[in-house]
Amino acid sequence: MEATLIIFIHIAYLVAAILFIVGIKLLGKAPTARKGNGLSMLAMLIAIVATLAYQQVLSYTEIAITVLLASSIGVFAGRKVAMTAMPEMIALLNGFGGLASAFVSMSQYWRLTQETNQGIPAVMGITVALSVLIGAVTFSGSMVAFGKLRGIINGRAVVFAGQHLMNGLLLIGAVVLSVFMIVDAASSVWVISMLALALLLGILAVIPIGGADMPVVIALLNSYTGVAAAATGFVLENQVLIITGALVGTAGLILTQIMCKAMNRSLKNVVLGGFGQTASTAEDESGDIVIKEVGVEESAMLFDAVSSVIIVPGYGMAVAQAQHIVRELSEQLEKRGISVKFAIHPVAGRMPGHMNVLLAEANIPYDKLVEMERINDEFAQTDIALIIGANDVVNPAAKTNPSSPIFGMPVLDVEKAQTVIVCKRSMNAGYAGIENELFGYPNCLMLFGDAKATITEVVGELKGMD
Amino acid sequence: MTADTLIILLYIVVLSGFIGFELISKIPPTLHTPLLSATNAIAGVTIVGALLASGAMGWSVSKMLGIAALFLATINVVSGYVVTDRMLQMFKKKK
């Protein structure tokens, strides 16, 4: 009876694994993405129900209470979170997933070594150590990333002498502790030290990484949660954990690579940190930029007379909650027969693909959003490039100034448009803390003010012209 | 864990990694945020381990760790899927 039950559980796991894979595949295309997410949910449900059928799972009351409580928190948070806060949300959830994996492995270790005194086989000991290490690093690292994104912790890179040496020593310490965890399994001090050390390492690893690099960090931490889950799968010899963990691990890694490429940085360079420190030196040389201002009325008249506009949205637009009025602007322009497109830089926003979500929320159809590589050639034939709350991703210094910290980063060629209008709150530097020489270009006009208020006025002027 | 089991599990992890690579590298940047939040929810599959760890009757340290893991993993899974669905619902083509 029990043997048949276990076969059934394993078949259910297999079905779940297949559904996870198909789900991710469908997630890759916008029209089927929602269905893909649904399949993935179904897969999770199957895996959970199958696990509950295990005969060792008996404490249904405690499980039900925990799951109910956590689910209501989960549903509430998932429904309420603002789309602008998505990076923080994902950082937080990454952290939870990582810590959960670490706890599961610790629980198994504790049961074997402390409660039943069986000791621990070497292979399992190694996987427990790995899972605790990666899971806990993910947790504390994610909490730091969350703090930086929320502004609770200073978003700038925090660097101090001997930082990398210290992290290296902590890693060696982790290896030593994992040896003791296996050899001296009767003593619980080793696994607890391992947890503490890993938590410290996670904090120290993310602290030196500046706020502008957070998209990369989030993708990387996402990859870690997958690896932690896979390591936990080795501890429990559970295939569904291993398969899905590995899927998520590689997914995060690929996204990390894409992000690095978009910022022209190597992963090593991002992880070692310190970026966003050199801001003050860059400011000195560009202090004598001469800018031209433009008013709301004049902007509206400019728009009225052209035939093509490319809007370049940045995170500043989202912060000002200007997405909806920007959509109205694009509708107003289209009513006049003007072609309107949105140029999306791969790192626009605070995480990969963030800007697409923010614009989708404002009901801007996704086929109007054009990726950088496909739109860069179009700027030369465009009358107006309207930049709203974006800065670093349109900085020509990335192409012209080898001493700029962002030199070599792929940017949008907005300066090739006939006229560039920059809607910006003030002359402050962008998120990466770098001055933008674009503002001094002869074809660049500055439209100062809060994005929402200013664009609202422009739309009002346009309507008034009808 | 026997050497045979270990080898088989290693095969599984390597092959799954390749599948992940093939699946993800084709996904357009438009969908990267929902993809991140979906894979984030999927990584919550550790909930399976948490259920096993918290399944015993009575109270012990290992079970408390299991319950804590179950709590965290459930929030991870539920919130991750809810938020992904919310985002994907908003992606619309021009009518």
C-alpha cells in the first residue's frame, strides 16, 4: 500500500515538473503569459497536494493554520502592492523563499543529529551546509536590497577597506563550519554559527552595491533562491525541488546577464560593488552647461506641428504617477495623426522590464513599447523625443566621454531627434549620480516641473487648440 | 544517499538547468518583470520541503523550523503568483 502511494506521489511530482516547464514556456509570450502563470500555479498545487499524501505528514491542523494565515497575508500583499514598488516586493519574497529553504534543510539536519541522534552522511551534510549558506545569504542580502530600494538604508554604495578580504574570509569560515557540521554533528553550535555567518555574509555582500545596480542584484538573488531550493531538494532527495530550483536558478542567472549587458558592466564588477561613488568628481567638469528652458504652452505648440514623437519614460515618470496622463498625451497626439512610440531602455525603472509593467498599468498597449535596439535607428527620423523622468539611459556621455562612469553603457540615441524635450523636476543628477551633458545640447529643451503637473498642462493646452 | 542516487539527482539538476536556459533566453524584455516574479513564486516550491519538515506530530525544534519555513514559503508562493497574475492581466494589445 505504502509503496503504491509513493509511486503515485512521484507521478504527481513528474506531472508538476512538466507543468512548471510548460508554464514557463507560455510565460515567454505576452498573449499566453497569463495562462502560463496559471499552469505554474496548478503545478504548485499538485506538488503540494501530493506531498500532503506522504504518510509522515500528519500534523494537518498546524499546517492548515500556518498556510491559511500565510496565504491571507500573501494575497493581501500581492493585491495591494503598487506597481512602482515591485522591485521591493520581489526582493522581500526572494528573501522569504531563501530563508524557507535554509530552514527546511536545518530542520532535517536537526531532526537527524539532535533529535534522533543518527548523525549525518557526508553528502547530505554538504547539501545542508550549501542550502543554509545560500538560503541565508539570499535572505539577508534581499533585506538589504529591500532597504536600499525603499530608502531605509542609504542607497549609495557603502565601501570600506578590506571589504572583499573580509567576505573571502567569511566564505572560508563557511567551508570550515560545514566540515564541523558533518564531523561533529552531535553539537548544534556549528549549524547555528553557519546560519549566523551566512546572514552576515549576505549583508556584507549587498551593502557595497549601489542603488543603480539593484536590478542586477534582484535578478541574481532570484537565481540564488532557485539554487537554495535545489540544494534543499538534494537534502530531501526530492526531484520536484531539484528540477524547479534549477529552472529558477538558470532563469535568474540569464536575466542577470542581460541586465549586466544593458549596463555594460561585468557581473564581477557589479558584485564587487562601489559603483555610484564617483558622482562628485563627474559634477565638476560639467558645471558650465548652458541650458534652454521651454514652457508648457510652447511645448504644446511644438507637439502640434510635428508628425512623429518618441516618448522616453523613466522611473521619474512613475514616481510622479504620470503614466496615466502620459497615455492621455499619446492619445491626444495620435488624434492629430502624429505617430507616437515609447522607447524602453532595458534598465528603465528599477528592475528588468519594470517600465513595461508601469506603462501596461496605465493601459498603454504593449505593442507601442519598442526596445532600445529596435528604436535607436528611428530617432534620426523623429521630430520630437520627449524624455520624462529618465536621465542616465539617455546620457550621451556613455558614448562620448571615456572618463564617465557609465561610458560604454548602451543608451537611447535621443539627441539624434530633431528636437529633444526633457521633462524633469530639476537639474539634479540621475539615480547613478552622474551629470547629463545632453541638457546642454543645442537641440535640447528643458521643461522643468513635476512630470504629472507639467504633462497635464501640456495636454490641457493641446485640447485647447482644437 | 547512495552514490547512484546522487548521480541521478546531479543529472536532473544539470538537465533542468539546460531546459531553464533554453526557455528563458527567448523571453522578450517586455515580460522580464512578470517572469522574475513568476520564477520567484516557483522558487517557493521549497514549500514542499517545508510541508515534510512540519509534518510530524507533537512539537520539536525541527518541526518549528518546518512551520517557520512553511509560513515564509507560503507567503512567497501565494504573493508571487497573485502579483504576477495582476501584472499579466494589464498587458494588452491595441484594440
